[in-house]
Amino acid sequence: LAPGKDVARNQLIKRVLLSLQSDTEAEMEARVTNEIVPLWTEALFVLTRVIDGPLKGEKYLLTNTSANAMVIDERELYRRQVIAISIAKPQLSPGETTEVFVISENPGE
């Protein structure tokens, strides 16, 4: 890639991620939700914030509900249109929770 290629897109990805991380007033408007999303039997995966726009941003809380340590690989959370995944803490002890951020292209926009 030539220098500067995709800079605007990368800056938009960063803005969405920073807006999802912020619990205060952010640059992009996020709607708050509290929706349990089925993931794995040994995990509780809750969608807590959503940003809609050219890129869709989702913030989840992932809790290890098993009696064993859990290692999370970003590839396990990939689906069509996803362009970025960030896991705050990829290794969880039993009962521990981490933030997960998923950014995807929003074909409806």
C-alpha cells in the first residue's frame, strides 16, 4: 500500500472504537443496550453499546462463567463484514469479565 492509503478509513475505525470505549459524551452517538447474545455455553456475552453509521460499532462484555481459565482469540468472533475486533483482556480467569469491541461495515448505510 502507498503511504496515506486508507488513512480516512483507519481514522474512522479509530473514532468508532474510541466512541465505544467512552462512557461519557463521545464524538459519535451510541445507543445503550443490554442484550444477551448467545456465544459459548461457558460464557456470558452481553451487547452493551451500539454505534450505527457507515461503520457499525458494538461493545460487548464477555464473562467467563466456567470453572476454567479462558483464552479468547479474535478470530472466534469474526463474521461477515467485520473489519476490526479488539479484546481488552484475551485471557480470563473464572468469573472474570472483559470488554470486546467489534467494528463492521454497515451495508445499510
